Amino acid sequence: MATNEPDSELHDEVGELDDIVGFHIRLAHVAVYRHFMETFADLDLTQKQVSVLWLIDDHPDIAQADLGRRLRIDRATIMAIVNRLQRRGYVQRGQSKLDGRRQTLNLTVEGRSALEAAQAAIQEHEHWLKARFTEAEIQTLMTLLRRIHE
């Protein structure tokens, strides 16, 4: 459980860096990312790939450009991610019924299966992360993090 006591050992090791918010955000990111990668090791999926699969599942017939915009990923990167997922048989492209110039994206049966396995791993990862906080602290943390990235 979280405490409000400073980690004097870390302060002794890094000095004034211990007072830098961005430094602690980076350390937290590294710890969360490392655990995520350990949890996902058997799935052979990245965080971005899982996010793309999840958004496609939540928004059938979504356009690739809309995916990139929602995930704040540039066009070239989102195209590369979708191409990889399509090569693996997880995503299929189609043509929009509303605008023939736009391609739509949908999950295949294999893609939905991969997403379900990823969602189970995410639940495990989220449990590990949230176990460090009370429910009220989680809500506060989410509010504060949104304030940084929105």
C-alpha cells in the first residue's frame, strides 16, 4: 500500500532529481512497461497493437485515420501497425459504405481471439498495478494523469 513517506534511499542515490516530477513519471513508466512486457511475453503483441485491436473491436468499420487520431499515433506508424496485424490475420480491411474513398477496419475471428487473450493479460497487469493504491487513490491518479496528457 502507498505511503506518503519519501524514499530516503532513492533521494540519497539521485539527489535533487528526486524532486523532479518528470523523473518519477519516467521511473513509474519504466516499471509499468517492464511488468506489461513480462505479462505479454507469450502473446507476441505490443501495447500499441493491443490498443489498435481493442479500438477496432469497440468501433467496427473504423477508418485507419480515425484510429491514429484517437491513439495519437502518426499516419505512418498506425499504417505499419495495421499492416502487421493484417499480415498476422487479425485485421481485415474493407471499403466504407458511407465514403468509398475510406477503408474500414474490422477484427477477424483470430484477431478477436488475440484480443481476448490480451484483455486477460491486461486484467492481470492492471491488478498488479492497482494493488499498490486504494480505490480513491486510483481515481485521483487517473484524474491527475489525464490532466497531463489531455
